[in-house]
Amino acid sequence: MKPDLIVSSPYIRAKQTAEVLAKVLKFKQGLVFSDTLVPMGKPDDIIGEINEKYTVGELVLVGHEPCFSSLVGTLIAGNPDLTMTMKNGGVCCLASDDLHTERKATLEWFLTPKIMGELA
């Protein structure tokens, strides 16, 4: 697994989770912190930020509820109301060719906080 980009909320617990994940994945690039991944962030805002700033194939997101589930639902199904049950400290990896024309991505993997703890 070699993500092109790891984007995290700047809040302390998400930041710590992203740092553990980067270490485990031996991610060499710097982490990116986005205020759009905070708990009340809007999926369209983070997608817009990604489209403006990054060209990626595999994107790892670390965030908070309820924003995180809405964002994942938007990216994998085009529907922010189609959410996954996420726990604090959960991490997922999405793959997408292009988020400009369609906001679609493929869920590559999902790690719960328990699994993250075992990896650390």
C-alpha cells in the first residue's frame, strides 16, 4: 500500500492517528492537514480542496464524525446520506482516477481504531 496523499483533520487525535498510519506505511511525503475534515466539515469542501490542490490515485483520509462518514459516502456512492459507521480514530483509503467529473472513489481498505492500535 503506497498512498499518494494522506489528508487529516488538524485536531490532535486525528493528527496522531495520521502520524501512526504514516509511520506504519513508511509514508515519505509530508502529511497534509485540512480544516475541512473537522467534525462539521462539508464533503463538497474537502472534495473541492482535493481537486484544486492535488492529483492523486490513492487518497488516505483521517477525520471526524459526522463529516468523515458523509465524505466517504459522497466519494464512494455520490450520496452524503449513505454513510459508514465510523469510530474515532478510524482510517480508510480511497482510490479514484478523477474527482472532477464524478465524485466517485473505490474504498481500498478501512482500519478501525483497534486495528490501528495493534499496528502502532
